[in-house]
Amino acid sequence: MKVHSTSPMVVVANRLPFRLGTDPKTGKLIRLQCAGGLVTAVAPVVVETQGLWVGWSGLHLEDNNVEIPEADPNDQTPTAGLKSSQVIPVTVHKKLFDDYYNGCCNATFWPLFHSMPDRALFQADKWEAYREVNAEFARLTVMAVQRLSETHPGSVPLVWLHDYHMMLAANTIREKCDELNLPIKMAFFLHIPFPSWDIVRLFPWDDELLQGILGCDSIGFHIEDYCLNFIDCCQRRLGCRVDRQQMLVEHNSRTVTINPLPISIPYDRFVELAEKAPQVVKNNPHEQLLLGVDRLDYTKGLVHRIKAFETLLNKHPELIERVTFLQVAVPSRTDVKEYQELKEELDQMIGRINGQFSTPNWSPIRYIYGCVSQDQLAAFYRDSSVAVVTPLRDGMNLVAKEFVACQTGEPGVLILSPFAGAGSSMHEALHVNPYETNEFADTIYRALTMPKDERELRMKHLRRREREFDVNFWLRSFLKTVDCLSDEEKSAALGRLLPMREEDFTEFLGSYVTESSRLALLMDYDGTLAPIAPHPDLAEMPAETRRVLERLAHMPDVNIAIISGRSMANVRSMVGIEGITYAGNHGFEILHPDGTLFMHPVPHEYEVQLEALKKRLEEICVEGSWVENKGTGIAFHYREVPGEKVTSLTAEAQKVFKEVGIPIHESQCAFEARPPVTWDKGSAAIYILRTLFGLDWCDRVSTIFAGDDKTDEDAMRSLQGMAVTFRVTRSQNLRTAAMHRLPSTDAVLSMLKWIERRLGSRLPHVNGVRSRTASMSSNGNRSPPHSPTTPHCRSRTNSRSEPSKQMMLINDKLYHQYIAKLASPARSASRSPPQSPTRSTM
Ligand code: ADQ
């Protein structure tokens, strides 16, 4: 049955659906066919929807505007109807393409995703080439979408990215189409396995990779296992909210659906081929053929298979002259050394076995190194007694399915590796672990000697399943995931994760924050508690957030600190809640509720430079920009500057910073000057925790940190393994040290509410008065400010009063000396953050 799509389709794959070659007679470009499952299934939909196909032609064309030849009038293949105007060839410089294709796709992703990390190379320059080539594919895809918006006004094109070559293109396409106001749907399908988190985390840029894939709306893998591996990685590496049941991942406020879509074959076409194909010539009428058909690749387990066959002949000499192993191997990646070595190894093995067992009329192994025609292939499938499909790892494996479809005569037996995706659904095959040579040989023997009724029964079930779930079924299932089905099988409502709710935090914090926890809540202000506003004065905390925060501030054993880039006085007046710690200027000034003030000293020379910088920046200000004086720092804001003026203004500002000799710290639409000392929000967070709870704070306190800014990453890194950290972000591609991502300040509010509910059974102290600060200078307090069982009740210093009472001016060295002097209080129950987000780096 033909499949229709309601949207015109742009297929983006490494290769076009045909190769370009040169006609030896005319010297002109011609189309050469490459018939694979993907082309057979997808090309007709592109033809029918008048869509487009973006891909590499197989030739390094000098000219970007080369004319793609039309199909030969006698062409019967699935791409015959694809006009040259529907093809967008990607031309990339040969060296760059080689770095992307061989250097990254084949040398890194292919082995890694097949769970063979020892073979994988991780090279920054090849990854950079991958980025570049993906950007070029993205550029041409946007062009394709633009073209479709003209030819199909009102339609929403469906961009379908294929395979491990295209994992970084989605976000670029999305951003550009958003900019141009071009609505699209975007999907990705991976043809190879998606490995477990243990493997994915080996890739040094795993976060970028995962976010690249998440740029799509619908992501397809062959089988459920790969989907769950991917979901697991999104949760553990990116801290995304996920729903395993519905297979949903939330990223940047978008819900991405993850779909098991087992690819298949054009079943009827193979049946037709098998019915017409000529008979395979055998040595004698009783000879049984054992068949292997693969690309010559180390994942396909050819060496293991031949070893098992050798073992079989040693165990069962009666099979000599009665069984022939026919191995067809398509040359693949022949310019790569590893593949050349594999070929040599196979040649030698086959030579040795044939030398050992051959008789004048018979050789045990027939080896075809090359492509065979579809007719020939169908004949091999049909006339073989046993197909041995035993990859060490394989996304799906179509050969197993093609063999089954072609079993139109005497039923044969399929031997299948459980490490192929096909293994999870083709239950009636004989499953064998290719690494267990003895058992492998025994399984081949069992297949060769299986009674006809059992063969018939097994093959009948296998064929029925493949006939029903053929490649059109796969395509229809895919279109359903993107709501593009036009026939009666209209899709059910697409899954969506509900907006983040309080309950969701049970997963993040449930085991870490209990009713009896002593809690430290460290948060940034702008973009975390208060939504970002055009001007800092307008960034107000929502009333509800203020109320919850106030109530939390009055709870026993809850300590709150706001660590902001604003000046301390400013953030204090914006929040205006008593009983909490305020850290301003990225932690350079810290005011505790009891009035203790910490100020990190700054060099005099810097103060002079800062004054000069302030003056010069004020001089270059245009409408919409302004200079914020933060005491130990300044911020040059340009958020409100009209778009066309931003580039020249920021360039000018950068020049001023450079001339004055102060490095720029970039924050959200602002350039900041900060004191040239190694003190950041991370050091400040640790300082606050140590001051409040003593040296062993980590053992006794459950700490939560939330922030939205680059500067908050310092705290997330410093607190790694000692706190649960959240990054508020909507960015499509962001590297973070945080354990979890939150989409908005609303989600932060939900978190605060969850905490309030969790700790709700605690009674607030009378008049909200209780102590939560260990004043380090006043009493040299060596014990923690309060223990889990007996909270201290000391009267609180009015934090609204001027913070002059206990001022400490210390530098890094003094600070560390001070910390070293603090006695370590008795250890109590260890409090480490929950396990889930384990990270390899950062
Ligand atoms: P491949 O690794 O190429 O595909 P596979 O699924 O087995 O593996 O497909 C091979 C195709 O090549 C089959 O259609 C087969 O007929 C054809 N073929 C093999 N040998 C041939 C020969 N000598 N002559 C002519 N044709 C030959 C990747 C993944 C797989 C996944 C597919 C589809 O690695 O796991 O099943 O994509 O998603």
C-alpha cells in the first residue's frame, strides 16, 4: 500500500538516493543506482509530495551549481520519478569531507555506537569538521525549506534527518527557520544502535551531541532498547526531565518524542524477485548452502562466523562435500586501513580452511567479494538452507528480513545474533551468541538437520510478521509520530510532557530532601527567581515566589542565600526578605542575616582602572545601553540597544575594555568588569556553606543550588557531588555542570513549593525569629550553628540595618587560613546528593 504524507518532505542524508558517476563514453554525469531499504521506502514519498533530497552525490564536484542529470527514461528504480530539481547536492571540500566522513562518522561514531569503544578515535579536529559539514547540510536544508514554502504555500514541510552523519544539523536548521519565520516539523532517525550511557559518556562532546539530536521534534530508533538508552543519556548527561513510559524528553521547554520504529524491507518486491530469480547452481542435488550476506565490516562478525564453520567441519566431518558456506561480502570503506586489514584476515582464514578441507570436487567456502545483483541475491536467499546473520552488533539488519521474504520454496532456517536489532522481534530464528564458537557450530548443525515441519512452522511465523510489518508500515509509523498521515490511520494525540509541576521534583529531590533535612538553598536572582526584564530595576520576583521564599526563610533548619551579580545592596533591596544571606557582585560581598559582612578585597590598581573604564563606557553609551556601578565591578548593559547598533556598540565597548586593561566577563547582554582575583560564585557558595554550617557542611546539610547564568556554572562546578544543582535555561545547545535543567523561573517556583510541602510539617519559630548564621568573627564558633535535633534559637540581627557591625575584610589566603583553623565538628549521617546524574567531566 502506498504511503502518503500530508507535508512535503525534505530528506537530509549523507548520501543522495543515487550516486553520480561519469559515463565512460560521453564523459557526461550519469546517475548510478544504490538500492537500499531507505531509498526504496523514502524516495517515493519525496517524489509524491514533490519534496527534496539533500545529500552528497558521491563525487567531489568542483562546481557548486553542477547540473544533476535526469533519470534514464528506462529507469525502473524507486528514484526514477525524482527530478533533478528535487535534488540538492552538498559540495564540501574533499579534505573537510574526509575529516567529517572518515575521521568522525566512521572512525568515531560507527565503532562507538556499535559498543566497540576501543576502536573509536576521539579527535577534536575531526569533530570540528563534523560540526562544519553539518552546518553546511543545515544551510542547504534551510534553502530547501525556503523553496518548499514558495512551491507549497501554507504547508509545513517535514525535515527528516537520517543517521549518525546528521546529528548536529537540527538546531541550526531550527534557529534559521525560526528567524525566517518558516514553520517546519523535524525528525531524526538513527539506523545504527544507540548505545548505553556508559558508552556515550566516553565521547568528549556527548552533551553537544545529545542536544543536537534533541533539536528535532520526533526521534526514531530501531528498537525500544535504543530509545531507552537515549532517554537515559538525556536524563543523566543533560539533566532533562523524561517520561520513560511515554518515551518523552523535555528539552528547552519542547517535548521531544522518542519512538521505536523498526525499519523493514519492501517485502512484496523481494517475494517477486525470489519467484522470478534463476536457480543457484549446486555441486550436487543434496548439497546444502549456508549463506552469509554482509557489508565487509568488523561489526558483522564475519571472522567469528567462519571460525564457527571451521569448528562445525571439525566436529562433523560427515558434512564434507554436503555443506557449502557461501559468503557474499560487499566491499565497504575500502580506503580505511582497518577494513583493509579485516579483508586480509578473512582472505587468509578462508584460504587456510579451503586448503585444509577441500576435495577435488568441492571447497567448503565460496566467497564473493563484491556486489551482486538483486536477482542473484534473491536466488541465494531462496535456495539456501540456512542464513547465518550473526553480527557482533547491528542496528537492525535487513539481510535477515530479506532472507525470510525470499523463502518462497523449501523453507530454510535463519540463525540470528541477539546483538542485531532484528533479534528482538524475529523470535522464531535460532538465536546464537557469535562469540561462543562451539555453541555457534552446534546451532548451525541443528539448523542443517532441522526437520521440515519445524522449519515450516518457524518460517511461516517469520514471514507473516515481516509481511505485515514491512517498510511501508515503518514509514507510516514514522509519519504518525510527526502527525503527517493522510489516510484513515490518523494519529492519536501526540504525547506531551505536562508543564513542570511540583510532583516532578520528587524525582530530583525526593531522596535527598526529607522532612528532617537541614537544608541550604542557594540561588541566583535574575533569570532564576525573577524573570529576565529589559532593565534590572524591572526584574521583580513574582509575588508568589516571594511568599514561598519568605515562608521557607522562616522554617527551622532552612538557610537561604541569594548569590547575584548585582551589588549586594541592590539584590537585598530587590528581594527584601529578612533572615537570608545576600551575596552581591558574584559573591564579593556577602551579608549574613546577623549583620556579618564579608568583603573580598580588590587590588588598588584595579580600582583605578575601573574608574577609568566607567568614565569611558559612559561616553560611548547610546540609547538603550547604560553602565551599572556595582562597587567592586561594573556592568555595561546593551540589552535594549536597537538591533542594528549592537555590533558596532559592542565592538566599541570591547575596545574600551581592552585599552583600559580589564578583561571582559560576558553575561546576558552585558559586559562586566570583575576584580582580578580568583573568587567567583563557586568560592562564595562554599564560603557561605562553611560559614553557616562548619567545615563538614557537606555531611550534614542537603544543599540545592539554582542559577541561570554562565557565572552560576562556577557554583555548579564547585558544588558538584555535594549538592543538587539546577540550571534554568532554554538554550538549544548548552554545556552545563548542573545536574538538572529547568525551563523557566516558574519551574523554580514549583521547586520552592515542593520544598515547602516536603518540609511543611516543621513548625515555624515564634515571630519568625531564629538564628541561622554562625558569626565567624564574633564568637569564633567552632561548632555548627545548629544541629539536626536541637536548632539554636538566637535573636536575629536586623538584617535591614546597615551592615557595619561585623565587617570582615579578608583575602583568599586569610580565608583559607581561617577555614583551616576551624575545628571539624562531629560527623553525622552522610548526605550526598542522589546518584542519578553522574558526570564524567566538568
Ligand atoms: P547496513 O550496515 O548496510 O545498514 P543491513 O541492514 O544488513 O546493513 O543492510 C545491508 C543491505 O545491503 C541489504 O539490503 C543487503 O541486501 C545489501 N547487500 C548486502 N550485501 C550485498 C551484496 N553483496 N550485493 C548487493 N547487496 C548487498 C545500516 C545498519 C543496519 C540497518 C540498516 C537500515 O547498519 O543495522 O538495518 O542500516 O536501517
